[in-house]
Amino acid sequence: MATGEGSLDGIESRELVTAEENEEAFIVQGEVWGFSDADRVPHRLFAVNRMIGGLALGAFFEERMIGFCFAMPGAKPGGRP
């Protein structure tokens, strides 16, 4: 599984692995994009995504999540990417 960590101008990026981080990403979707609860990626899907080989990275400034990216693997019938 791919992982990532880094820092740039006080902004730290790291893989989201805890339930608390997943919940924080759920909240960020509402704060940043104004999404309703029904339109947000549910925090439980972040955990499932990680189990199937996906990746979610959070951007943190002074330990507060300010953004994230979410990549979910997909396959066509027959297992083709």
C-alpha cells in the first residue's frame, strides 16, 4: 500500500488512518465545500477504502486538517484497471 508523508511551509501531509482523522475529513467536506451530510464521503468509507488498497491523505496546519485527497481503486469486469 502506498503511503505518504511530507511537510511544506508548515503544512504537513500524512495518510489518514484513524477513525478520528476520517471523521475530521468528513467535517472538512462540509466546512470547505458546503456539502450536506448526504453528499459527503462517509467516514466509514475512508476505512473501507484503505482496506481495498485506496489512499487518503490529509493536509494539516498546526495539527488542524485543512484539506485532504481521496483515491479509490477501481477495476473493470475481469479485474482490468
